[in-house]
Amino acid sequence: MSGRSHLLRCTGCGARINGEEAGSTFRCAVCGDLFEVVYPWSEAWGGGDQVGFRPNAGALRHLWAERRTSTMAADQSGVWRFRDLLPIVNEDEIVTLREGNTPLYELPRCAKALGLNWLLAKHQGMNPTGSFKDTGMTAALSVAVSRGFEWVACASTGNTSAAMAAYAARAGLRSMVLIPEGKIAWGKLSQSMDYGSTTLQLKTDFDGCVKVLSEVVSKAPVYLLNSVNPYRLEGQKTPAFEILEQMDWQVPNHIIVPGGNLANCSALGKGFAEMKHLGFINKVPKISVVQAQGANPLYRAMQANGGDHLEAVVADTRASAIRIGNPASWKKAVKVLRETGGTCEEATEQEIALAKAEIGAEGIGCEPASAVTLAGLKKMVKRGFVGAEERVVLLLTGHTLKDSEYTMKFHRGELLTDAEMAGASADERALHEGLRREPIVMEPSAEAVMRLLDAAMPAGQAR
Ligand code: F0G
């Protein structure tokens, strides 16, 4: 890896260091804030000698499209295809599972229900391990390889650990995950075991796991792969490039992202800002964040003080991926909300469950944490923040199979408590009823199946 290809810039005090100089927890030695990667062509470079160099937007558009037809592993990756705007890693150090290149789907029924002309979903759950984390992991794990680490580790609500375990296994590195005991979905837990990671279930929550791991990495030569690692965000910015490509470089009005540790909205904000700075586009979309009501520290901070201070909360939501009370990247997220004109919303358990079922009924599906985006959008439309003509893209972060237990419980009517349903409007209740598809146990007879079809079809059609 070439140190001169980029620097790490502290987002708090502006200090700049070489990538190799970052401490084990990726906090600035001067002020304790988080770093971002800057390049000689970045607005925030300030490094002197290479300021004149600037990638050519027109040439890169062609090159990136062309790479999709190549048989080279790096070209087939929807992250490394954009390597011209990433830290330079030697080709043989790239660890890829052919992540990225995920679909941008239309959600016509959800759009109609909301009175929007159209609505799109960028489905990052269609990545190799089933979540958006793969795009960040390929970048940061490749850096770990190039720096010669043998062990990598993360604290996780499940998806980061699944991604890290897979990429570490591909690279032949040892990995260790710290997860909150009993608070992550089985699909995710099983992945980290399947990929051979040392899986530690700690009797605490995600925030407690982060604390323990910070201490461990400061004492042992273990590379931290949580999203405080700025290289993760470099990979996670590439869906912004893909969205623009997929929309033929027309800028959507609005991107809506679920908020947990708040790195992903920061990464996308960085991606779009870089596209604008380099002249690919002439404006950036609004980027908004939606949190679960039970894990809503950013929402509270935005309401209380416009995001100047954030108080940690004790988090509790069935959307376990975003059950985070003390988000590491909150300052970066506030900056993105302010700079793009986005907003922050929260969604109740009932609203999340309904939104997830609606996305499922479009034939797409997602995990509960991803569905907060649709739940939040409904509120933004209701209060006039999003208009009918606006082009909105929901970032769906995880695959529906990540948490099939949640889905089963919803369809069996066992998910939500009466207290949680008490806040639902009559319309919402009717939607819940209409979307539920409980499995029907019956005798193995064609007559029984025909009776059911008869009842479900318009008179006589089933005969
Ligand atoms: N959606 C899903 C499916 C996630 O797994 C996460 C975070 C988020 C949204 C929130 O993204 O943290 O960047 O704001 N999952 C992490 C993990 C924390 O450990 O898998 P964020």
C-alpha cells in the first residue's frame, strides 16, 4: 500500500497523519475524534505537493462501466471497480468476494401507498454475506492484509461480524467477534461460526462489547474492523457511486438510511460529496437517517439541540442490527445531515414491522433494521418534508433471511405486544392484517387445497 496515496484527517481538529500512524482504536491522539481518509484530490487534502492532481470524471465513468465486463477479480468487485478513488492497495492484497454491484429496485406499491410518483430501493442486502457491511469490509480487510496483521476483530450487532469473518477467512487471517449475548439474529451468529471466526458472546450490549474490544486492541496486535476504522467507510461510500451510475448520473433528491452506529450515512455522505467535488454531479441528494424509537440517540439529539450534543441511551429494539445506544460516528452523521439538508426520524416497533412486511410484499424483503427507512419515509411524507415528485432511494442494508425468526413471528401474529399495537391507527391495523400470511397446516388432499383456492379466487375460477 502506498502511504502517499492518502492521509488520515481528523474530523475534529483537522490533524493529518499517515495511515500507518493511526492508533489501535482509530482515535486522534490530539483530540480523540475520528479520522477520515483524504486523497491528493480531496477538498480537505491540505497536504501540499499533490494538490494539482485531479481525477477526470468523464474518463472514470467509462472506465468504471468497462470494468464490469472484465474477468479480473478487482474489476468484478463493485467496490474495487472504483479503486481510482480508494486507498491504493496492491492487487494481490485485495480481498474480495465480488461485493457491490447490487440492484436498484423500484417499489411501485409502496410508492403508490405513499402518494409518491416513484420510490427506489438500493438493496445492499444482496451482497455476498447478505449485508452492506461487505463493501466496507473488503476495503478495510485488504488494508489489514497490506499492513501485515494476522488477527482482526470487531464488536458487532451481527452483520459486521458475519462480513468480517467471511473476508478474514478468504484472506487466511484469524478473526474474533464480540457480540452481545442473546441479542443478535441467529442467521448472523451462524455465519461467523460457519466462516471460522472465534465467536465471543459477551453478557452485555453492543456498546459494552465496543468498550471491551477497545481495551483488547490496545494491548494485542489485533486490527480493529469496527466502523471507527476509516477504511471501512471508503468501501461503504461506493454505493453512492453505483446509485448515480444506475440512475444515469441523475441525482436523486433524497437518500434514506437506517441509523445505528451512524457510519453508513457518513460514508454515503462522503461518497456523494466526492462525486460533486470531482464534477460527476452538480448537487448532492439530501441524506436522512431513521432510527428505531428504542435506540434513538441521534433523533433525540437533533430534536433537543440540533445535533450539538448527543446523550447515549440504553438501546432496545427488535431491529437488533441497530440496537445501539452510543453511536461512535454521530458527529460525522450530524455533519452529513446539516450539509445535505437531511433530517432524522424515528420509527416504533409497530411501524418497523409493518414497513418490513410491505417491502417483503414487493418481492424484495429486507431485515427489520432496513425497514426503518420506509417507516421513516412515511413520516417525512406526512409532514411535507418529501414531496410527490421527489426521487427517493431507500438504502436496504440487510437481507430478509438474516432474521427469519422476526418474519415468522410477524406472520404468526406473535411479534408485537398489545401495548406496541395500541399506537397503531385503524389503517395500520388493517394493513397488518392484510399482509400477514400465516402458514396453513392441512391434510394432504387435493380437495382440501381446491377448497382453499375456491375461497380465495373469484367465483368459479378454480374449477
Ligand atoms: N442496517 C443493518 C442491517 C446493520 O447491520 C447496521 C449496523 C445498520 C443498518 C446501521 O449502520 O451502524 O453504520 O449506522 N450494524 C453494525 C453491525 C453495527 O455490527 O453489524 P450504521
